[in-house]
Amino acid sequence: MDDILLKVDDLHTYFYTYEGVVKAVDGVSFDIKKGEIFGLVGETGCGKSVTALSIIGLIDEPGRIESGKIIFQGKNLLELPEEEKRKIRGKGITMIFQEPMTALNPVYTIGDQILEILLLHKYGIENIKKAPKDLKEKEKKNVIEMLRMVRMPDPERTINSYPHELSGGMRQRAMIAMMLATQPSLLIADEPTTALDVTVQAQILNILLDMKNKLGISILLITHDLGVVAEICDRVAVMYAGNIVEIGDVYSIFKKPLHPYTRGLMAAIPSVTEKKGELEYIKGSVPNLIYPPSGCRFHPRCKYAKDICNKEKPKLIEVEPGHWVACHFVDELQKGGDSYE
């Protein structure tokens, strides 16, 4: 399909520890279309960030991508030589991390860090030393323009500031500007609003939405905050214990969630319009991914679970156009029943 930018197909990423093999991502499949914001949501430890790091090629020992395909612009990234992967990483695909203070270099100014990435991908590492001496001064105008694009206050001053001199929201703006310097096709945003206050969160989300609309880039937004997903995402995948359990457009997922886990997440959201009393919660705890449950990984916590759920892992089934669910009893759920009796 011409509108598909990235396709992840049956991805398995494991970590080999002294205790055992952690099956962090175990058969994940989804696609991201050109010019859309795709949300990946789930509890802490479900494998969201590992999925992102697998896509961008930053899985190190003891981790390893065991199998699967990651197709980006028609190329399987897992089959490319390291040199070609490096060219795509940081140019075709970029990533902003959860905590910019640890991602930014504390001993270089914001301007120098953005400029380094800009020059590296624009001229190549072998040509930077041969470039004219006034090159940096010329490119500084582009750096200032990028900072202005992400609504950085006083960008002319900010280029000479160090990370510790900026607030959390300003550092995150700097990270976004840095990642946009190479004009990527796909931006991966891993919990970009964590640890920011509500007003700054809204500003960062609006910046991402602007980048999508003005530059036409696709965004993979990783979060555990369903409010963030509802605010800016076009489609969303719900992840549980290394598996995707439901995929659909945001309206379908919020108005008609079908998987029991997705329903549990929605029921746990406090309402500002209705008086519900006690909030619902999902009983049990997230499984140990060294010894994951057999069959459906959610079945030990699912109030609808039957014998087949313990024995057989459900596959993603398209129940409506664009709405996929991995549940043995999705037909009953789709009919609106509250039990499988």
C-alpha cells in the first residue's frame, strides 16, 4: 500500500538475562501511515519503548531482535548493513526521549548540539572538516529558525544556553527541534510529556500536531496517558505484556473498546461529567515476561477467560474496517454482551 510508511510484522525482541529470557516484544504487528499520528499505549513494562528502540535500531546486549520485519519506505531495516541503518537512523527516523536532560549533552550549548546533527546529516561526517569556515555561522540561522518553529522563547539567546539553564518544557522543545533538523519522515516520541506540568504538556502536544500538519511527518507516540492519545492521535494500538491486543482509530477505541484489557483501561479513567463512585480497576498484576502466561497473556486477569484462553494465543482479527482485536470471544463482545456464558 502506497500510504504505508512503516510496517512492523511479527516482531520478537528478547533480553537474555541471568534469570532467564525476557520476552519483551513477542509477535507485535502494526503499520503507520504517511502523515498520521499513531499512538502506542499500555502499562509501564508492556514493551512500548522496546518496540520503539527496535524500530530505530538501538537494541543492545543483552537484548536482541530475534525475528520479524520492520519495513520502512519499502526496505526491511533488519536486513540492511549497519552503515545504511545509520543513515536512516537520525534522518529518515528520529526519536525524542522521555527525559531530555539525560538525552542532551550537558557540556555543549543547545545551538551546538542541533548544529552538529544538522551538519552531520547535511554534509556527511567526512565532509564537515572540509567545509568552509563560515559554514557554522550560515547554518546557525537554520538552527534559530528550527527553535522558532517549536515555539522556543527567545531562540537567539537559547542557542547559547546549556541544558541545565532551561526548564523541562524548553529542553523538550530543544529535543524536538534537534530531531526535526534532518527533516525525518517518521518521528518517534517516547513519553514526551512525562514529568511536565499540564499546561506545558498541552504546548508540547500542540507542537507535535503542528509538525504533522505543516511538515507532513508521521509520528509514533508512545504513552500510558489515554488523554494524550485522545487529544492528538489518529489511530492507536493497545499493548499488553509484549503483545498488541487492539488496534483502531481513536474514535472506535474510545467509544467502542472490545478487548477486555482495553475496556478495563477505559473504565479506570475518572469522569469529569458523571459521578461514578469508586473507580474500576483491573485485578491482578502485570505478568513476569520471563515466564509469561500461556495462551492469551491477559487471561489470568480477565473476568471472561475460558479454557481456550489458557491454551491458545488469539490472533488479531479485523472486526470492522481498520479495527483489529486479539480475543477468542470478540464476536460476543461486539454484540454487546457482558459475559461469554
